[in-house]
Amino acid sequence: MRRAVHDAVVGSATKLTKRQRQKRGAKGDPHRSDKRRTGSKAGVASSKKGASNKRGSKKNAKALGKKAAEAKSKRRVYTAQVNAAGGIVVRRAKKGPKVLLVHRPGYDDWSFPKGKLDPGESFKQAALREVFEETGFECTALKPRLPSLLYNDSKGRTKEVRYWLMTPDRGEFVPNDEVDVIAWLRWSKVADRLTYGKDRRLFERLVASGELERFGA
């Protein structure tokens, strides 16, 4: 009898222990909860680290882009052995704008007035000076600057010529050593008179840009 009672007590204790385990399982293992919290914290930390890495990558990309742009800009600073500047001088007329061309006896060609830079002179200063020296006209340089010409000169040197669209303010042409004749041509006749293809292409780009419309073209 005593043994039976003892077995019943032990059995109920065992059952109670199982129920308690099941109850604890239903509520959730505190150790498992800690693991989930730990995992959540690790995920947040990983996310923050990833965001930080992205910001760092963006900064590095910007820095590299800036360095590349600076390097490219430095390469552009001096790409030619000879630097020159000139102007396409335009004035209003009844039948549309007229463009100034110069004839150089030394080369027997028709072109736009231009010349090499003097030491310490900017391209724009050289352009205005050269136009005045070759044509006798003081001019105003208009914005924006026209595209540059890059080519090899007769000595095989790389040459860059920067041009500005200009309007004459005052002056009078006097034949000189560099230019013996000038011509004011209607804009539609300019390309036919120009000697060099590079000058014709430059003028065609000017016409296509619509800049001559301000003069009534």
C-alpha cells in the first residue's frame, strides 16, 4: 500500500514537472528570448555598419571623381605648343549681318583676324589686341566664347586658337605688314571666301548656334 502511494506521488511529481516544462515552453524559453534580443542587436549594429560603409563608399567615390576631374582639367590647361586667339567681327547691315575677313599677303589666304598670345596675356586680351592690330577696329567681345580650333601648324606644332564673337566700336582699317585687304561680307558668303576648312567649319557652327540672329540674320 505504501509503495503504491509512493509511486503515485512520484508519478504526479513527474507529470507536474512535464506540465511545467510544457508551460515554460509555451511562454518561451528565456534563454531563447535572450538569443533573439542579442540577434536583433547584432542586426541593428550590422545595419548601421552597412550604412556607414555606404556613406564611406559615396565619399570615396566623390573624392575619386574630384581627383579625376582635376587631373582632366590639368591635362586641358596646356594641350597646345602654340596658343593664339582671334575674333569673328560682325556688324549689322540692312540686308543682314556682315562679317569681317582679312587677307594676309604672306600666306595669300582669307581668314578671321587672329594672332599669338604675348607673355602674361590672356586669350581674350590677345584676341582683342590682334583684331585691333590687324584691322584697326576696337571691338567688344561677346559671350559665350566660340569653340576653340586645335590643329597642327606649318611647323608641325600643336596649335590652339580661341575665338570670340565681336562687334566693332570704333576704328578704321589701314593696310599693314600682316593684312593688306579686309572684306565685309554678307554672312551667307563668308564660307565660300574662307581659305581653310577649319575656319569654314567654325563659322558653320556659329551659324547653326543661332548667335548671328542677334544681328538680324
